[in-house]
Amino acid sequence: VKPKVLTYAERASQCTHSVSRRLLKIMEQKKTNLVLSADVTKSKELLDLVDKTGPHICMVKTHADTLDDFCDDFVEKLKQLSNKHNFLIFEDRKFADIGNTVVHQFSGGVHRISDWADVINAHTVPGAGVVQGLQKVAQGKDIGCLLIAEMSSAGNLATGDYTQVTVKIAEENPDFVIGFICLSKLSSNPALLHMTPGVQLKEGQDALGQRYLTPQEVISNRGSDIIIVGRGIYGASDPTEAARQFQIAGYDAYLARLS
Ligand code: 6AU
């Protein structure tokens, strides 16, 4: 028999981490498993994009280091929008150094990520120390970490044993790790979230190695939980309408998996 697929609400009640619980509740309430990857380079453009697409997303993903004009006021406004539209903030910093270095990268520098992000992510190439360093900073704060277990780009090395060890590190750190960046379901633990980038409405690739799958393939066939979409939304002539289409495609694919 096929194992029963749990709803977002059922999974929320099984989560011990406050951030995964909050995210799953938002997904259930707003009927969306869409994360907007807001990869634009001006803060005003980013805030406008997020205000327009906010009703359709459960989380916004930023690359703070690619903004030309990052400042505290931007962070304040992004937080206001996250309250207005009820979504979480994920800073896609991809920490990848020894524990002692990521402590400072996470808490300090220009961006002071630990002051404002709900979710961060890390590569596991340094071993479990990267998670321990980040967790030290997150102590007492509501921040969850995703581990990059698989990547969407052609020729990447996050495969096989690397992916399996990453899953193990996640399962051993439930107080901090809330899931994965991955291309398919990797763990049967209902508290771990699977988030997949490289999503467009049609399969394909870009000129620099990015590869795209459809929401249907990612959620229904590969058992992931969340789609992360950048250019498919902010590169569209009508980003709000594009976000609405991805919301519907992603949520329909989830409903199909439940039935
Ligand atoms: O939809 P796109 O191709 O415009 O943007 C995809 C976004 C980018 C990447 O930095 C990110 O997703 N990403 C990640 C993440 C989220 O960690 C991992 C990966 O393997 N591939 C990928 O594209 O902001």
C-alpha cells in the first residue's frame, strides 16, 4: 500500500521547530507552496515585486549581497511586508565555511542576517561544523536552516553519498535544520521540508547551467513540498499574474499528491 501523504496542517502539528510549523500553517491558510526568489538588484524594485506577489507566496527568498543599495530601512520595509501579506523571509546566503567563520558571516558584516531572516541555508561541504556554528548564532531566535542536499545546476557535485550524508546531518539536528534544498523527496520525516529551485512552467535550461522542471514534476512526481521560482515570476511581463499561475500549478500538484 502507498503510504498516506500528510496535509500541510497535519505536518505542522508534528513539527517541533517553530519556523517549519509557521511555514506549513501559512501554506495551508494561503493555499500556496510558492517561494518567490526575488533576485532583483534594487531594493525598491524588490519591495514593489514582493508587495504585488505577496498574496500568492508563503515565503520570499533574498540574496542580500546582490542588492546595490542594501540598508536597514530595506530590512524594516521587507519585514513590514512579511507581516502585511503573512510570509516568511529566507536569505539564500548558502553558508559554506568552518563553524567559526560562519558565526561571523551570519551575525555580522553589512547584512547582519541573523537579525532579520526566518530561514537560511548552508552547504554541507565543510561537515557538521557549519551547522553547529550557525546554530550557535540562532540560539534563542526563531530561525530555521535548510541544507543544500541537491542542486538544480548541470554538473553539480551534490549527489550520491554527499546527498545522503546531508540528509543524516539534517535528521541529527532537528532543533535547527528544518529541511532541504533538493530536487526530490529525500526524507520521510514529516517535519523536514523539501524545497526545489529550478522551476518554470515549461522544462528547459538557461545559458549558465540552470535546469528547469515544472511544478507538476517537482511536487506530484518527485514528492517535494515547495517550489522556488525566480525569473519565471520577476522576468514575466506581469509578475503578479505569473505568481498566481505558479501558486495554482504548485498547489494543484500538491492536491494531486494527496488524492
Ligand atoms: O528561478 P531562477 O532560475 O531565476 O532562480 C533560482 C534561484 C536562484 C538560485 O540562487 C537558487 O534559486 N538556487 C538554489 C537555492 C535556492 O539554494 C539552489 C540550487 O541548486 N539552484 C538554484 O537555482 O536564486
